[in-house]
Amino acid sequence: MHQALLSKRRLADFVSYLVSGHKLVAPVPLQDGHFKFDEVHSLDEISLKYIPTILPPKKYFMPQRSSLLRYDLSKIHEMEEIVELEQLVLFGVHTCDLAGIHCLNIVFSDHPKDPHYLARNNFITIIGLECNDYCDSSAGCAMLHTHLPKGGYDLFLTELSDSYYIHINTQKGEDMVDESSLFDDVTRAAEGELNLLRSRKRELFTSEVPIRYQDIPRLFEETFDSDVWSQLGEKCLSCGNCTAVCPTCFCFDIVDEPELDLSKGERLRVWDSCQNEAFATVAGGENFRRKRMDRQRHRFHRKFKYLMDRYGRLFCTGCGRCSRSCMAGINLKRTISALIEERG
Amino acid sequence: MTRPKVAFFDFSCCEGCQLQVANIGETLLDILNLVELVEFREVMSEKWSGRYTVTFAEGSINNEESAQKLRMLRDRSDILVAYGSCAATGGVIGMQNRISRDNLISTVYGDQWGGEETRTVRAIHQVVKVDYTLYGCPINPAEFLSLLKAILCGISWRASDNAVCVECKFNENVCMYDRGATCLGPITRGGCNSWCVNNGNVCYGCRGMVDNPNRAGAEDVLLTHGLKPELIAAKMEMYTGALEAGNVK
């Protein structure tokens, strides 16, 4: 069985089933129309309609601060590796964020593999949720080809009129469907409804900027010296919002934190950002990207050029978080449009 | 092994930063296992006449008597820490550098003035060499502990030069700009774990700006949110007025 149906009136029971087994995290409302992924205990706490959360689900795969090892200076050769593991079910993950997790998987599986990330990844179950419409005007998912499900989940829910169409992608997903006994077989009517929805989506979601996916890296290559970058540099406050909220930004710093007895302590991984002034500063005080313009250009090239060269896919998911969180009004889609316009 | 000798002193300030340590709770007992507290007016009456391993100096310097005492502390201390906003950037006291003395005295004291002579306000590093700086009004106890442990372990420590927004995003707060408020987080030096925003308040910039702020860009953002240029300047300089005064060393 690779598809199933879940009646809408049984969704609350399914959430209860999930809660009975493991910690469940899902989008919950915050103030002023914002959302975050947080622990929930029942369906009524969950926002099924939400714009991308302030932080993407990456916070569960590589937390803002996480311990890597514990040391004891009295036994200097006996450092103990720490992986803070917790069985977790992520519920309601949109396709843009599934793409973000996929990007992180690629990076942390590359040589040298990151055991902390990969161990955590094994403990996380992902239940996706389809966007039937655009979340808001910041989204660029059609341009980045992330508006339709392409794997990366255990279960994936698509809302139909009176049920959810369920794609089952893994053994873990199949076990949940079997064990909860809440699911029905797919009907021909449901199939028809899903097909109709998908064809409507193909019309509704069209590239938000007039450029083809495969042409984007060349655009960035050809506009490296564009004035657009100096304009961004004048606006940018280097606050680091764009990178913190990005589902594919993964840069981190390593810090040692002694305990109060001073002999024991922990080594931590803490999120860092190429937008922070000190990020590219090396011994001797040289800074490879001293100017804000250089740092903004670097961020965009990481998304649209450098990692495409290395991994063969764009590292922007079109979620729109960087544009939403920039108080200086730096907007990803407008920046790409400006580059297209300038290149002619 | 003798424990490092630690002392706290204050100049022009409210002493609230020292209170942060006095109120630190049980952790204070752990700290006292590591260091010998030799002078700390808020919690003890003993004095010390020898060398200090680490001196935490709170407050700004605004007369020659204070400057002389600070120089004496510098001479007698292996490590001198500028402790809290007033010591680090001059703090709110620095605002008086922009106001004429007569105006200042008549506003505050009316015709009751008969106090001590105060002059230009300076942060501690404008008078003597400082080894470490703890920013904040008040200082953040976790950051104080982090510095103290680093000094005692002999590992390097630097105050954060990231914007407050960095930690604010770690904490996944809804941005104050999205809540209809303005906030100095984007150009203010972090390290406070976005303490104010976590508790529903905006950032007032108490730690001063990051080393290289995009001040013009930040002014543009505040202008588009309806603030008048005078208010923007007043907000940005509330804690940093003293930094415009030259150094005396």
C-alpha cells in the first residue's frame, strides 16, 4: 500500500495516536500572523494553514546550540561524544521545507559525514502537508520547483474536500498507517480529486520570476559585478535574520563551554552566519568579506551558484523566509528580477 | 592553591550591574569556591591592600577623583574588566555630554546645586586600558559567568559583535517590526540572548552598536517606520553619548 485516505473527522484521532507514541511538533500560531514549529498535544493546537514558520524545521536537525562532546581535563584523552537524541514526529511540513531538509541531508552526508546530524535525522519522522494555494506573496516555490511533493517524507497529506490523501513513502510511514487503524483505501473519487487539484496547482503556481530553474546559476555568474550588489550592501544591516531563517543555511561555529569546576566542560556547535562581520575574519585580522555588499552577494551565490556547482541543485527552496524577515526590505525575488533586468 | 583575588568597584552608575552578581543565587557559592572575593561593597565590608587578579569596574568616569582611583585600580589589577554599560560605553550618563552644564544643573537640581564637580563623562576604556568588556544595562549574568570561567581557564573570550537579532532569531521571537514597534536590535551588539525581546520589550540599544554598524541603513529603516530623525538620533545615542568624548590616558 503506497496511498491511503484519512477522513477529516479522524485527523484528531491520528494526531492523538502520534502523541501517544512520541513527541509531536507542528506549526503553532504566534502573534501577528507568525508561526513556529513547537510541541503539541492535540489537533486543536496545530495550525493547518500557516505561512512558513519563523525558523524552519532545521532547528530539530541541527539546533541553534547543541553539544558535540564532553571533556574532562583530568582525563584529557577521554572525550565523550554527545548526541542529544529524541524521537520526534514533525507534522505538517510544507514541500519547501521538505526541500530544505533534503538540502541539509546532502551537505551533512558529504565527506566527511556529520555523525551528529545523521544520528538525529534517524530519529525524526516527517509528515508532510501540501499547500493547495500560495501561502503569501513572498513565496517563490514554483521558480525553485518545490511546490509539489518530491519525497523526503514518511507520510504526506493532501487536503481534499472531506479527507486527506496520504502518500506513504517509507516503512515507518506504512507502520503508522497500519498501527493506527484510522485509514481507508483510496477511492476513485479521491484519485480524481487529487488529479484535479494537481492540475489546478500547475496553473496557479508558475515561476514567480521570469527565469527557468536551470538558467539561474548562469544569471548569477554573469552579474557578479552588478550594481545590484552595492545597492543591497547599502540597505543590509548585517542582522543575520536572512541566514538564521533560511532552511538551507547550515554554517556554524564551535565553542567550548567550561563548567564551574573549570575541569569539565562541553564543546558546542552554535549557528553562525556569513552576514556576521566576524564570520570571514581570520588570524591576523584579515576579513575576506569585509563589505556588506560582499556578504550579501556571497549569500545569494551560495544559494544559486556555488552549491549548484558542487551538488547539482539550487539551495534556495523559495520559502520566502529571508524576504519576510528582512526589515531593510531586501527581497529575494526582486533581487533576481533586478539582476535579470540589468543583464538585459 | 591560592584562589584568584577578585574585586568589584563602582564609579558613576546605579550599581545595578553588581546587584546582578549579588543576586545570582546558588551559583555564587560555586563561584566562591573558585575565587577569593576580596572587595565588593554591596556584599562585604572587608578591604584589600594587595594585588587584584581580576577587577570588575562598574560605572563611568566623570571627574578627576574617579579617574585617579581608576588608574590606581588599573595599576593594581592583572586583569581589568569594564563592567556594564556605564563602564563600557558611558551608558545613559553619557547623555549629559550633549547638554550645557548650566542647563543640566538647573534642570536636575534647580537652585539646590552644591554638589561635586562633574565633567565630561567617559567610558572606562577612554581613561585606562581595559582587558575585557561586559556590555549591558544591566550585564547579563550568563555572560558574566562565561567571561569569568574563560579568564580562570585561560581561554580566549571576546564580547559578541553580532547584532541582537542573531540571538533573537535563535529564540524565534516574532520580530518587533512585525508587531508594529521599532527596535534597535539590528544594529545593537548582542550577547544578551535578546533578553528584552524575549520578555516582550523592544531593544533599546543598551550594549551600544556593533563595531561596524550600518547606521545610515538603520536610520532609513526607522524613517520608513515613521520615526522622526531627532528621535532616531536620540534612541541611537541614548547609551553611547560618552563615546564621542576623546580619550584621556
